[in-house]
Amino acid sequence: MKSTNSKLMKYLPIFFFALFIFAACQQDEMANWQPVSLESHGVAADILVPDTAHLEIKESDLGILKDITVQAGEGYSLQIFASDAGSTTLKQAVEEQKKEVSSQPIFKSILEEYEDGFLFQNSIDSTTQSFDFRKVVLKDGKEYIFRTGMLGIFTEDQARDMYKSIE
């Protein structure tokens, strides 16, 4: 019995070292993302982006709706629709988004739900899956709908990171 314990004790530091290395590798990938204010584009929100060197923000004013697209390197394309608030509550606005998204022919399922939005999966065809989200911000009489950019196919992790990047 004693020899088994001494063998275990011999490998215990190696086990803890491996566990430490594993934990360090699992560190939040967003830790190095940089904050960007969208106030100059008419959006009362800040976001985090992975690559400020390749940051591109485009905006279109469509009268009652403003469309802002933020590109920041590979796998990051965020689209924001800003308009006067049409919903009276956050819950109501999120439910409206769920109804709209689930009516699309490529919609597959909602993966995660949050108070201010949800993460969902689309099935483009039998072999191509894409992930998207909706996040609703009601602020100062305005409604901001955040989603992945319309042009692109995103992994679940990319969609989740973009959702979390909205402050």
C-alpha cells in the first residue's frame, strides 16, 4: 500500500502542472479584445472587437432605421439595427425577435436564451450549419438589435463571442 501511495505522490506534481497548463490554455480568448465605442455612429453602446487593426464600421441611414455593420478581422461581423423603440419592454422585444427568427426557413433551433436575447442555429443545407444571435438593448427611447453580420457563416463560438462582446 505504501509503495502505491509513494508512486502516486511522485506523479502528483506532474498532474498539477498539466492541470495548470490546461487551465491557462482555456483562458478567455476575449481577454485581449479591445473596446470600441459606437456613440459616434448613433448607437449608445460599446463593444469589444478582436482586431482593431482591421476594424471597419459602415453605416446606412434608412430613414426610420439605421444599419451599422462592424467588421473586425476573420470571424467577426456584427450588425446593429437602431430605431425608435417599438416595444415597451425588453421581454416583449426579445419575444418579437424570436418569432421573426423562428419563422425563417433555415431556422433550426434556439440553443441558449438570455434575458436580453438568444443564440440560435440555422441549417443552410444538409451539410452547412451557421450560428447567429439576437441581443436587444432598449435605451433612451431607442431599440438596438444586435446580430451577426448577414454575409457570413459563423461557428457557435464566434456567435457566442460576438454576443458577449456587446457591453
